[in-house]
Amino acid sequence: MAAPSRSRGREQKPRRKRRVYHRRKVCRFCADTSILINYKDPKSLRYFITERGKIIPRRLSGCCAKHQRTLTHAIKRARTIALLPFVGTVDLR
């Protein structure tokens, strides 16, 4: 027995694939050299961690590899001296 077709007897037109244009993310630290990555500044580091306390990956943050490494190092240092949480809010339902 043949599998039922989705067209149910109607002729289907070939669909065109839409082209998706993504805007290239630019590293904010490369673009503005006055911004420094410092582990003592948790307010600026909070943009790069989720509400659960995880470090946001490079493809989402838009940082270059060099600055993502220094950012990760700074976040880990800030966690060690309790400026940033290791774990965000935990919901124990």
C-alpha cells in the first residue's frame, strides 16, 4: 500500500527557498578599544552570562575568539572571588 500523498490529488508548484541574510556580528571590544575586560567589573560581565549563570557562547555574544577567551577568563575569576554567581536562580518546585 502506497503512503498517502500530502497534495491529495492537487498539483503542487515548486517552492522557492527564501534567502536569509544575517547581519554579521562585530566584536564590541574590537570595535571600541576603550572598553576593557576586567574581572573586577561584574556589571559589564553580566551581559555575557545567562540568568542561570552560564557563559554565553561566542556565536551568540558576537565576540571574536581572542576577546571571548579573555572574557571567559575574567568571568571565571569573578566567580572565584564571589563577584558573579556560579549558578543563577535555582527553582526547586
